[in-house]
Amino acid sequence: MIFKRDLTAVLKRFSKFPAVVLLGPRQSGKTTLVKETFKKHVYVTLEDPEILRYILEDPKGFLREYENEHGIIFDEFQHAPALLSYIQIEADEKDRPGYFVLTGSQNFLMNAAITQSLAGRAGILHLMPLSIHELEHNDHLPEFFDNLIIKGGYPRIHAKNFLPEELFPSYIRTYVERDVRQLINVENLITFQKFMMLCAGRVGQELNINDIATNCGINRKTADNWISILQASYIIFLLKPYFNNFNKRITKTPKLYFYDTGLVCSLLGIRSTEELYKSHFRGALFENLIIADFYKQFYNLGLEPSLYYWRDQNGRIEIDCLIDKGTVLFPVEIKSGETILNDFFKSIQTWLEITGTAPENGYIVYGGQSRQTRSVGTIIGWKAAGSFITKLEKK
């Protein structure tokens, strides 16, 4: 099954650049999307050893042999970043918008190479696992959010009806054994997997790198490096705190989240909705689901996420997510409960008092389906949150 992706229209729009770069985690659907969008382009995967050898030994000859009137797709081009210099020459000499389409799954290596060789010549986009809206649009969104948290958004688990316990252990093993070894010299892969599990156990929490390092038996420098690896390969992201203090002492430590909740559940050993419902991680995983989806919505619009959180230093006041639109901040509280309670509004109410924010700019995303407008903000269900950023950008 081929899923309709929200990024398609933006991907076509970005083809005005000589090169279009699509980055994202493995198995997020990058190859399928570019093949469907650029059907007449020649497809080349740099994971083919013979093709890769040809490119590394004779890049000019390779580009000349594969020249055509439509274009070339280079899949997983992080294996041959030196090719970008030759693509730059081609882009400068010939006016061919959208001729080169490149996909990659290692962010920092690609960004460094692109900045050096294709600055101003490449449009860069990100494709994440399926969003709430994409699942709904393709008739694959479950009725209850617990099911979605367990399955996550990787297309294969929905298209092939994999069980989470079938897909994710293999995904983790492949990721660690292939991608991590390409990025760093990890002598003990078991230790790195333990590191990932420790990160999963701190989902939605402020990042305490010393605590993770100590529990993993590694030093602080190694832990910092491994966090960077997980970010660069689109496993985790760090939600930064908003620094405007509003006359309050605030925390300056980022919070840790995963791009896919199914992967987190696998690392935590949560294999069913029954186990999830009893787990003390359920609230944090619901928060992760919504914030990760906000990231996906920004990326699907071709925008960089402008998301933060806010907490005073004593931890008494916290806003789960702040959406920064330049002149307006939209505070969003996230609650997994399916029944609307007065307790949901405490942080939003305090935020309004501290900042003078208009009540219509405050939102609460909860585990139910109703939409209500209250004096302190608007309540929306988790499914409606799947188009929240898109609608906000149109305001």
C-alpha cells in the first residue's frame, strides 16, 4: 500500500531548486514518496555496493552515463557526500530545476555536506513517520490513541499489518548495527541499546545527561555524543525551553522526546494497549505523541518547527508546549485523560495571568474527542490536534 503524504505538494513546489533533498529516519517512506512524485526520474540507490563503487571511483563518468532529460534520484546519498561537489557543478552549468533528488537518513552529515556544496541550490525537506492527519486521510487512524501509541507511525507497520513486537526489535537492531556503526565507533552495541532504553525511560522529562551516563556506565562526553547520534538519525528530538522569563526564574534544560511512540514502547517493553493503560508512562507517551505530531505538521508544511516548553525553576508552573508565531505565543497543555476536568486548566490559567495572553490563544489537547471553548482557552481532542498546526499557520 502506498500512503498519500501531506508533504507531496511541498515536495513538488521545492522542485524549483536544482536539487531537492529529503531527509528523515529510515523506513519513514522517503523512497516511496520521491519515486511517486518524480516518476520519470532515474532511480539510483547508493546502498548498492557496485553503484557506490562506480560513483566513488568516477563521479563524472557516472553522472554522464546516467544523464537524461528528467532527472536522477539518489537514495541514501549520505554514503557518497563527495558526489555533492559534482552535483554543484552540474547545477551551476545547467538550468534544470528539480533534476537532482536526494534522500538521506543521517541529518548532521548531510547538513554539513549540503551547506558546503549546495548552499542556495538545494531545497531541504524532512519526512517523518506518518502523522495523525496522514493516517486519518489514508483510513488507518485507530479509534483510540492507545492503539496509535503502541503502533507508531512507520508506514510498514500499517501497510503490512506488522505487530509491533515483530517490527521494532528488528528496526532497532538494524539501526544500531548499520547506521550507528557508520556514524561512530561503538565497541559495545549492547551498551548503546541500553542507552536508547534509558532515554526511552525518560521520555517527556528534562534531559539529565549525567544521570543517563551513570546508569549506562559511560562517561559524560560519550553520552553527549550518543544523544547527538540519536538526534542526527531522527530517533529523538530535544524540545527547548522558552527563555523569556516573564519575571519568573525558569528552567533552561531541554526535554527529551522520540519521533515515534511505537519505537519508545518497544524499548520500554510495552507490547499491548492493556500494558500501556496500566503503565505510568502512559501520560508521557500521550504527550510525546502530540508534540511529535506537531513537529510532523511543521515539516509537512516545509517549515522548521517553532516549538518550546515553559517551566518555572520550582516546577510548579509548566506549559507542555509553546508555539511561537513571532508576535503571538500559543500555549498548549496536553492531557491524556478522556474526561475534561477542571484540573486541566490550572497551568493555562496561570500562564494567562503571568503573560497577559488572550484566552482564545490558549489550548488544551486531551484524550477525548469533544471541542469546547472555555473562558481560559479552547479544548480539542487528540484527533483534531492532527491538523492543529496547519490551521494555526493559516490564521
